[in-house]
Amino acid sequence: MTGFLAATAISFAVILVAELGDKSQLMALTFATRFRALPVLVGITAATAVVHAVSVGVGYLLGAALPTFWISVAAAVAFVGFGLWTLRGDTLSDHEQEKASGTKRSAVLAASVAFFLAELGDKTMLATITLATQYPGAGGVTGVWLGSTVGMVAADGLAILVGRALGRNVPEKLIRVGAAVLFFAFGAWLGVEAFLTG
């Protein structure tokens, strides 16, 4: 097996397993109960591709992790903001209802920002950095980036499917409150983590 194929396969498997039950997967489920699945998946894919490109670059060039204290603090504040926004709820005017594409862009942007912040300094980012140090060379680095990105998107895609199924059977108010609680929990988790490890 070539360096590219080995790096892709191993990175896919490692990140898929690392992402199962991770806060990012729970966040994907939460977003999927509020938005259409495709914009959420697009946002996750965009954020993951960027974060994992940075991870691979760090692993390849520096071999060290980025400082995570301030990133974790910013992510904690952002999650509390997402929680408040979710509790407030959204109502659309007739004019806004007609602009469905704007709503899709908002879902993509919200998912992208949330996932970007959540993944910086997360175990999947650190795992990707570590994998990149194990597969030097252009083929290995590209394989690590591709495998880790696809592995994470696959795990979060599973969470979206579960979230969409729940969304059809659970009252909207319960979903909104549950989503807000999860965002507050993510914020608290990141805040505590920042001060314990910072």
C-alpha cells in the first residue's frame, strides 16, 4: 500500500472512531434538528477541511500543537451565544420565508463557525497533527488530510441522520430547549477545559 493510501485509510479509521461520541458529533445532531441536513453537512465539511488542513500543516512543519487556552475560551463564549440564540428562537416574516436560500446560507455559516471553533484544540485536531507527523511527504500529508476529513464528516453525517429522525417526532419547543442546553454544556465544557489545561 502506498504512503498516500495507507495515510488515508488509517487517518479515516482513527478520526472516525475518535469522533464517535465527541462533542462535535453531538453538535451535528443538535444542528440537524434545527436546520436542513445538507447545509449543516456543507458547513461541517468546510470547517473540517480547513481545521484538518491546519492540523496537517502543524504536524508536518512544526510537529507541535497550537496553544488552546484562548481558542477554547472563544469557543466557550460562542457556544453560550448559540445557546441564547437557540432559546430565543426564530420567527420569519413572509418576506424572509421567501428567502429560503438566505436561511440555508445562515445554517452553513452557523455550522461552519461552530465546528471550526469546536475543533480547534480538540482531540481530533490533535490526532490529525499526530498522524501527520507519522506520514511525512506530500502523499502522506495529503492522505492524512483526506482521510481525517472524510472520517470526521462520515461520523457527523451519522449524527445528522439521527438528528433528522428525532426532529420529525419531537416537539419543536423541546428541541429548542434541548439544543440550547447542549450548546450551554459545550460552552461550559470548553471553558472548564481551557482553565484546567491552560
